[in-house]
Amino acid sequence: MSVLEEARTAQDIPGTFGVRIFANAGEDGQGSVALAFTEEPIAGDQVTEQSGTEIYVAPDLAEPLASSVLDVEHHPTGPQLTIVPQSSETS
């Protein structure tokens, strides 16, 4: 989760903020999963904790992501956050 902490520090976001995972419709109409720092969960969010960071999962993603965790994949362009099944957690 150091990638999140680096992003938090770079953006001067308080340590009390969590990370919200939610569905995001792009301009092309394609859906994606988005992450954003937020002070508190929105009503209906599922709240969990991973590596000391509160994670807020939007209700429409809670069931599909129930057995998943945030992970980091290292790419030539830099680290990227991914969502992986718990049994495949590598970081």
C-alpha cells in the first residue's frame, strides 16, 4: 500500500482519509473502476481496512469485489494499483 501513501503525501491528503472504490463511466460509455481519496464513506458503502487504510467500496461493487484486495503491479511506466482475488495477493 506504499503507492497509496506516496499518492496521499504528494497530494497533501490527510492520513484520516480513506480510499473509495466506485464504478466510473467514461466519455466513451465504457465502465471502469475508479479510486479516490475521500474523507468518509458515502451512505451504503462497504467499509473495510487494508494495510492501515480504510477502503470504502460502492454498493454496486461490494458483491463483485467481496473476495478481492488492492495490489500493486510494477510496470515500466511505474506502479499501478490493481484489484485481484484474495488468493492471488502478491504484495
